[in-house]
Amino acid sequence: MAKACAYHILVKSKEECLAIKAKLDKGGDFNKLAKQYSTCPSKKRGGDLGEFQRGTMVKAFDDVVFKKPLFEVHGPVKTKFGYHLIKTVYRS
């Protein structure tokens, strides 16, 4: 079964998500921005979701983690939870 490790920032609006992505594009620190803005409990760990298997997350999230390039910030990705910025650090 495929596994991956990813970080994310979860916010309520697409606009807020885009504003945070702009900060990242200018060299902002992903972990610090996750701690500051994310509404997910993972914010305490800088957005670290740890290792998880394919199919554990909702489909839109899974698709980014298991198909998009590693170490790049992808998003906004809309799910039933809100809007995510996702950075995958490894997968197997």
C-alpha cells in the first residue's frame, strides 16, 4: 500500500489560502505559517500530518499527495474541510 508524508495549511476561504501561498512564494516559512493560520490541529506541528496510506484522506487531498511533485506547495485544494495548501515530503 502506498504511503506518504505531507504538511498542510487548512483555512476557510480560497482568498486566505491564496494570500498565504503568496507569502510562501516570497520565501515564507511553511511551518511558521501553518502554526499562525491553519485551522487544523496539525498546526501545532507546523502542519505535519505524519505518514498515512493512500485512501486515508479525502480524494482531492490524496490526489495531490500521491500524484503531484514532491516538495512543492500545491493549492488551493478545496475539500469539505476548507482550502488546503499541501506539501508532500515523501511517498513510497
